[in-house]
Amino acid sequence: MANLRAIRLRIRGVKNIAKITRAMEMIAASKMRKAQDRGLAGRPYSEKITAVIAALSALTAGKGGDPLLAQRPVKKIALLQITPDRGLSGGLVGNINRAALNFAVEHRETPLQMVVVGKKGLDAMRRAQRNIVAEFTGLGDKPGLYDTLPISRIIMDDFKSGVVDEVYVAYTQFVSTMVQKPVIIKLLPVEPAEIPPTQNVEYIFEPDAAAVLGSLLPRYVEMKIYHLILESIASEQSARMVAMRSATQNANELIGELTLEYNKARQESITAELLDIVGGVAALA
């Protein structure tokens, strides 16, 4: 009887867990659609401004460009790591933290400072005793551009002042609902693009190409970081929805197994009681 009571309590507990994971799956699905729309909507703009900046950099090469284009001997680098504030998102947090730590190991001969966005990355980098110069948490699921401007300012100020000579960003690229890929890209300095002869069209810039480039570069860095944060949020919500769906399915399977075990134990208990009754009747006869 005690065994039956324990199985009943366990079934009840697993059912409660399944209800919670199902609710979290539905919430993540709702947030995922909005995050995907925001991330995908900004992708064309991000790609276009990247192409424009690269082309302008090529046109102004060798003319004393903007400080954000300065190519210097690499004595110190910075890594901006973008992670979620919360867990329960499958292997997403572990993958991006592992990619950032591997990057640090690969560049162990060069001093590395980190700017960390998100509690999960912050906790991991603190445990690894990395040099964290700035931390940002609590951006939420729907940050605006103004919410991310302090991150961009720190990155640009450190690069302009020569504190760091290169800046990289570690984020989770949204590929599809089922696939989120940890990626590390170089943000600064912006490297001029090779313009094919077929696309080498003469444009007139007012006041000149260098002035336009100088005005666009800070906006480019701000929008690039903002877009990468949106990509990471879309990846987080997608990974959480998939993880909660898997947890719900596993809970339902476990409930089925426990129910079968309960029925078997109950049947054995009933059979034992019947045998006791039959034995007692036979003894009395």
C-alpha cells in the first residue's frame, strides 16, 4: 500500500511539472514569434548599412580615416559576449559560454577584456576569472535601441582611446526555430571591402565621402550591437520553447510509465488480497 501511495504522489508531482513546462512552452512560443519578427525585420537594414560602411571605407582608404577604422598592432582585444538572463533554454547558454571561453584560450597570448550582457554569461565568466570591465543585465525581452546605447558607447570609447585594438562580439545567431548557432565576429575596426569593377560606380557625397563615413560609423556600431542582441533574444526564446516542449513530452512519457507501474502494483495488491481471502475461507472450511 505504501508503494501505491508513493507512485500516486510521484504521478501527481510529474503532472504538475508537465503543466508548468507546457505553460512555459506557450509563453516562450508567443515571445519567440515577436522576437523573431524584430530580429528578422532588422536584418536587411543591418546588412545594407554594413555594405555601405564597407564601401565608404574602401573609397576613403589612405585618406586619414575615422578613429573607428584605425588599424593598429594588436596589443589588447575586447570581447562583447551576449547571453540570456535566464536559463531553461537547452544547450544555448552552455554553447555560447563555451565559444567565448574557447576564444579566450585561443587568444591567451593577448590581454583580453570582456563586456558581458546577460546574467548567464556574467556568472560563467566570473567563475572563469575573466577580466570583466562592464556588465549589463536585465535588458528584458523587448529592449529598444536606447537601452543598448551604453553598451555601444563603452565599446567605441575604449577603441577610440586605444584601450583595445580589436573588438569581437560573441552572440547566438538565429538560424531557425530548431537551430541556433554560437558565432563570434569581428566588430572593430571596420575593414574596407573589395569593390568589384562592375560595381565601382561614382557617387557624389555631400560634403564628402569621409564626412558621410564619419557620421555613419557610430550609427553602424550602435545598430550592429542592437541587432545582434535582438538575434540572441530570438535564439533564446526559440531554444526555450524547444526545451520546454521536450520537457513536457518527457514528463508525459514518464506519467505513462508511472501509471502502468501503478496499475501493475495495484493489480498485484488486489491479487494478494484475494489470495488471503481464499486462504482464510479454505482454512475455515
